[in-house]
Amino acid sequence: MNNLLVANSADSSVVSVANTSTAVLAASNNRIGVTLSNASDEAIDISFGEAASTGQGVRLSPNTPPWNVPVMFQGLAVNAICASGSKNLAVQVFELVPPSPTLHTLS
């Protein structure tokens, strides 16, 4: 039997990125997927596990297709920065959520 890892929680949000390092996502061991999309008219630079700096990390150009974060970075904190501030970064997060202790099994 093959075991498949399936997200049982998905959350979408829009983060307003400043011209200083902006927290996008806290680190999470439950996170199994992240998709980022620059919904602005200016480049946004993304860093993983450290503060974001202009011209460093992954650069998301304006109005480009969504970018799926590679597996090796998915559990790390995500930070972003842009040149002028107040630019929108669309974020889609997929996480495993522990089952409820009141989960019942049908017989």
C-alpha cells in the first residue's frame, strides 16, 4: 500500500510587504506546501529562515504566475521586502492538522 501525504488544511491570505523585512509566515513543522504570488507592480524579494534584504533571496517579479516554494524551504519562516512598501503578496499555505481527539470511527 502506498501512503500519500495529503494536506487537510489550506489557508489563503494577502500580506502587505513593507520596505523593511516583513514576516509573511512563521516557521511550521506542519506546513507541506506554500505558493506565493506577487500581486503588485514592483519586485518582491523573499528570504527563508532569515530577514529579507532587497536584491537578496528569491525575487518575484510583478504580476507573474504563482511560485511554489521548494520542499526544502517549506517549513522555514518566510520574510519579504520591496523597494517602496505597501505591495501585496498573495500567500497560499497547505498544512497537516492533527486529528481531533474526538474523532469517531464508523463501524
